[in-house]
Amino acid sequence: MERNTSQTNTSKVLILSQSTMVANSKMAVAQVLVCIFLYINCIMLFSFFSKDSFRQDSRYILFAHMLLVDTTMLLLVDMGVLMSYFYLLLPAGLCILICTFMEVLTAYTPLTLTAMCLERYIAICIPLRHAEISTIQRTMLGILLIWILGFIFSTTDLFIIIVTQPNSFYFADYICSYEMMLLYIWQADLRSVSRLLLFLAIFIFILFTYVKIMYVAKAASAEKTSAFKARNTVILHAVQLLLSLTVLICPFVETAIMQVDFQVFLNVRYFNFIIFTLFPRCLSSLIYGVRDDKFNMVFQHYLICGLSKKVSSAILSG
């Protein structure tokens, strides 16, 4: 009897040890990916600020804004993951501020994508008025509008908490996640529906710009290359939007799986985090850092710390 009990305890210890090892390995892989994405994004931002021509172009200004939003969001998401992993608790008041800020940043990305698609639409479909419409001043006003709309769209739950909760609520300790702000069932439903409507409206607009750019690409005789390149950029923006939209569906899938098998739930949640949270935050780098010849040259220069003489000379000549 004692021998069987000892074997059972040993088996439990081995299973727990293996589970801990797997969890640590997953966290290590996630942190490596986060570091790589942060490095690439920071090099992108440095490349943008290093050239006056980038800072005078509305296209690159919008790109830098989205890159800054994605980088900040990546840092905050990773901070939240690490705090959950190590079971670190925060006062509710601080957690509410962090979660609200992340919610606002989440809204900024699709709104910025919309502005970038609009800029490409103007450049290809109304080329004679592009310089007149896409000025630096109007671009900055557009970014300000994105900030205002994102704030209005994402702070409903914050105001509900302010109105309904006593002061003692803000000093209680919680594991920091947005779910703690959803006090009522209808809040989660309202949040999901409003987000879906926003993404649907943006996706329809992106589809409209794609159709118009395709029409111009077929009709044009001289600027087919730039038109097709703009079309591909719009397609990649749509893919990025769809990846962001999938994040809204993930919690429902995860909840259903958790009721069946908790281990499968953990694996699915990790997969969703890598594919639908981390990957979209570096997709903008793929779109502009690799596909844009002008920006790619500067990016390569700083990515390898200026070690390539060929790239350096090309930048100096440009």
C-alpha cells in the first residue's frame, strides 16, 4: 500500500515537473519573440526619425504612428503576460488605468489602418491632388482625430466603473486583466458587438479602396506598378485587420475549450497569443520595412548597425 502511494506521489511530481518545464519553455519562446519584434520596431522608429524625407511624408508619418502604437501595445501586453505568469497583483485603480490605455491603443490600430488606406487611395486615384490633400498638417489633424475617436470608443467601461463602484474598489488587489472591468454580463456583449461593428465598417472601407485602386490599375497605362503595389499594401492591411478581428473571437473559443480540456485550453490560448496578438504587431514592419525600397534601405543600414558599406553608400547618395 505504501509502495503504491509512493509511486503515485512520484508520478504526480513528474507530471507537475513536466508541466512547469513546458510552461517555462513557452514563456521563454514568447519572450524571445517579443524581444525580436521590439528590436525590429525600435529600429523602424529610429529609421523614420533619422531622415527628414520620412518626416515630411504623410505616408511615413502614419506608418510611424501605427508603429509607435504597436510597440507600446506590445510592451504592455507582455508586461500583463509576465504579471499573470508570476501571479503579481496590482491595485484595481492602477490596473484599470493600464487596461483602459491598452483598450484605447487597440482601437488606434484599425483607425490608423483606415487612414493609411485613405492616403493610398488618394495617391493612386487622385494623384493630382495628393500633395494638396495629404499635407503634414492634415495628417497630424487626422492622427488627433484617431486619438479622440479611439478614446471615446474605448472608455465606456471606465466611466461605468467610476459611476458604480465605491472608493474601496480601487484599492483591492487583482490580477490585471480587462475582464475585471466587466462588472455586468451586458458589458462584455456590448464591447464585443461595438468592436465587431467598428471592424466591419473599417473592413468595408478597405474593400472600397481596394476596388477603386484595382480599377485605376487596370485603366492606367503608366502607373501600373505603383497602383499594383498600393493594391498589395491594402490587401496586407486587410489581413492585419482580420488578425486583429480574430482576437475578439478567441475568448469565446477558449472558454468553450476550457470546459472540455484545460490542457488543450492552455495550448490554444498560447497559440492565439503568438499568432493573433504578437504577429499583427510586427506585420506593419513587414509591409513597410521590407516592401518599401526607400525605407528598406535605411532600415537595413540601422538593422546591421551600419556595417554594410554598400547600403551605407546608397543611403548617402539618396
